[in-house]
Amino acid sequence: AQSVSQHNHHVILSEAASLELGCNYSYGGTVNLFWYVQYPGQHLQLLLKYFSGDPLVKGIKGFEAEFIKSKFSFNLRKPSVQWSDTAEYFCAVNGGSGNTGKLIFGQGTTLQVKP
Amino acid sequence: ETGVTQTPRHLVMGMTNKKSLKCEQHLGHNAMYWYKQSAKKPLELMFVYNFKEQTENNSVPSRFSPECPNSSHLFLHLHTLQPEDSALYLCASSTRTGGNTEAFFGQGTRLTVV
């Protein structure tokens, strides 16, 4: 069955610390990969996406993610977090260019950044 | 502002009530989706519409009835719900299904069934 696993459910960091959130997926075939963020009281918004090409993708607000096909992973990174990065982060996948539009989501990781 | 607007933002309904959730997108997209976000569970797809046609029903109970009158509007009609249906219901849209596209989400309707 298709699935997405996020290893960290709750992460607490101090400002300026580096961040890496793990995401692994189980999906047969080509994939599109996404990280979404949900700030408190706001809607889900896209941080970054991978469709094809360079496996290192850069998104908004200094975030980046690396697609490692051999490991079925798409980990999210940021070198130095800020208090405003406190939010819930979701990894998601769908089935490449022929997909049905259905996104499979991970359980989410709550990031708390202490000032 | 996301371009996808959901109303109401909050809804409390009894198990015998009938209510509807509304979603409207102003992005010119042709695909629309309903997702359910329950506590401590991943977001789960419920329905997909592409050019007004339902293309996916993720084994959703019939007490949830979607309607897509045009590519800009999507409804979720609710009747005889159960308390376990309490959740955040999210609407999303994308340019279409079947391509390298991203989904844009509304703010959701927080539904409580009493």
C-alpha cells in the first residue's frame, strides 16, 4: 500500500539550530514529492516540491529538501531555524505525471522553536 | 489569502441534522478535492473531481455526499453523521489531475458532531 512516514512527530529546537525532518515513502513508480507547512491558525501552504531533475530542491523561507531515490526519502532541511518557523510540517507524495491527483500525506511533524 | 475559500469555518451539528460545507476556488483550476484531517491521523483524501466529474471516491461512507456543479465550486453534503466524523475538512484545488501540479488548500471547516 502507498504510504508516507515522517519519523519525528514533535521536534523542539532553539533559534539558530539546524533542522532536518525525515520523510520516507512507499510508492511503486515515479513520484512527485511535496512538503507543506501549516502555521498556527493558517491554511496548509506549499514549502517546496519535487517533480523531476535536480534532486536538491529549494523552497520558500530558506527550506530545502533532497530526494534520494534509492532510499525512498525526501528529507526537509533548514540550516538555521527561526521562532517564526514554529508550525506543523507535512510530507506528501503523489504518483508522478500520470497521477490521479490524490496526495498521500505523512502524519505531520510539529516543530516548536524556542526564542 | 489562499485562493480557496471554505465556509463555514466552524460547524457544530447533531447526528440527525443535514448540513453542507462549501468550497470555492478563484484560481481557474479544474480539479477539486475534499480531504479529512482527524486528530492524530494523516490527512486523508475523500473525493476528487476533475472538470466537474468525480474521478475518485476513497471508500467514503454515503452519509458524505459531494457535489461539484462547476469547476469553481465544491460542496460536501452531510447527513446522519456520527461523533467520530468530527474533524477538520479541507478543500483543495489544482490545475488538473494527472500532471505535475501542486494542490492549493483552503483553511478548512472544523466540524463537531454532537
